[in-house]
Amino acid sequence: MTSPVGATDRTSVRRFPEKAVKDRSEVNAILDAGLVAHVSCVVDGQPFVMPVGYARDGDRVLFHGSTASRLFKNLAAGQACCFTVTLLDGMVLARSAFESSMHYRCVIALGSCVVLEGDEKEAALIRITDHLLPGRTDEARKAAPKESKATLMLALNLDEVSCKVSEGDPDDVPSDLTDPIYSNIWAGYVPMKEVFGEPVADPMTTEKNIPTPDYIKKWKR
């Protein structure tokens, strides 16, 4: 059974607990909005962190990597790991450099992965592709047996999760708000947005005058 967000000692937010999020639906929304996660584990005493494309599938996240990867071999063997997704939403300018910060949404999941095989593996690959490249699976070539064999598909249950969201105005030191100099400088925040640009065709696509698919034109961030 999936634990409530932040329910364990390892996932309770101690630093700025007012930023903690307990709502599982908000956690899911953050994971659904992200495209890249960072997965870490310890290999032979050395911590490693690797960026991965992923997708949420109910109460678990799916991601894959090479069967030749040391990190993925350890994850497949059940090595404890940390899975993190962070969305950067803006820069916060306080009246001091120390109090300046960022707007962000962050989800951290702890646990051990399981390896997916057969039909479950193929379904997971489609799920990830549909999350990263909506509409592409209906058109692109499916993975060949050799390609599938070289890929490890992992699933991590979202049983132990922490979520933190930072938003709002700068939190200035009270003395800066009355200081004759610092109270007169601009403070606030600058929102950041991630957007898709215009698709750029490769030379063969251009030569054959293949039009951009409608599903790509519909991608939004």
C-alpha cells in the first residue's frame, strides 16, 4: 500500500516544513509535468547520479537504461536509490543575496527498483515514449529484439515520497525592509517558462518534403 506523502522519517520535510506538500494529486501533477529525473545510488562505495527520461504509471515511475550501465545493473539488483524530479519556475530576488532564492516544485522518491520484462516491459516503453513524445508511438518503428535486449526497464514504487514547493514573494529580513538603502531596491520574482520551439527537420525529411505531423504541432509546455 502506498504511504502518505512525507509519512516516513526519511521523507518528512525538516528544512522549511511550511513548503512541504502532502497532497498525492499534487505530487502526481509534478511528476506528470516533468520530463527528466535524476536517479542516484551507490556503486562500490561511490555515489553516482544519472539523468533519465521517465513516466509516471499510477503509483510508480518507469525509466530505462543500458544493460551495460554499472548504475543500472546495481539498480536492477535492488540497490537502494533516490529518484528526484525538480521543476524550476522562477528566480526570487530579495533585498539581500542571502534571502534570494528560486520558485520550484520538487518530488523525491526513495526505494528499490524492480526489473520489468516481456509484455510489461514493452508497455512501459510505450508509456515512457507517450509521456516524452506524445503521439510518436503510433508512427515510429517499434524496438527491435536486439534493442530491447540491450535495454533495462525499471519501475520504482512511489511508496516513500517527499514533496516540496517554493513559491510567493521574497522573504526579506525585517531590517532590510526599513533600511534607507535596501528598502529602495527592486525586489520580487521573475517567472520562468519552458516552451517547445519550432520543429527543425533533418536533411532527408527536408529533401522528401515530409510535413510536420499534427501531433508534434500540438506539443505544449
